[in-house]
Amino acid sequence: MRAEDTLQFMMDFNGNLFWNRQKCLDHLFCTIGNGYEWENGELVEKDYDTKQMLSRWQLIEPVKYAEPRWLTVEIHEIKDGMQRRGFKENPKWYPLSKEYSYLYNYPDDIKPDWLALIKECKQMLIADGIEV
């Protein structure tokens, strides 16, 4: 599946876990044992249930840039007991492993769209002050 379509799938079907691009990229490229494997230059999820869902799930058109289709919010308590809604902040990154993270370990035949996501992920990490 195309890289952007994979991100869109993650946000559409697991929005509580993957509410923005950073969460998706962190899971795909930084998290060790994420359930994905490189296959023909693309990351493919090895979860049986997801494969069944993927066989039924199709985009009308390929996604140019994946993004959440709705804004996920959290409830925050404030001093006077009232509650307000606020956007979820970007989460912390999974600790990088040069030996195991897909950020560093990808195949020679990686597809250009997947390589672009790796570069985007590296840029986000650097912007957050993490040495890549």
C-alpha cells in the first residue's frame, strides 16, 4: 500500500492511537516490534485482522497527504472544577535504536514515497531536539 494511504488507514481506523502524523511515523519507523515488516520496498502490517480489514478498505482516490479526518480532543480539569476541551499534544517519541528501528534499517529497494516518510520523520525528530 502507498505510504500516505497507510498513514490515512492508521488515522481512520485507529484514531485513538494515531491521532496525527507524528504518532503514525513514530509507530512505523521508531517503535521496535510494531507489527510491520518491509516487503517489496513498503512497510506491510503483519496483523491478520488488519489484513482482512485492508481487503475491504479502499480509498476512492490515493491520498496526497494523510491527515486526521476529525480532531481528537482530551478533557482537561481546571481550577474551578469546570472542564474544557483541548487538543492532544504531540506525544513523546519512542527511544531510537540504530540497530533495530526502521528509521535506520530499510531495504535498498525502498519505494520513494516510503523514503519520503522516513525523511519527514527524521525532520520531526530533529525539530524536537532528538539526535538522529
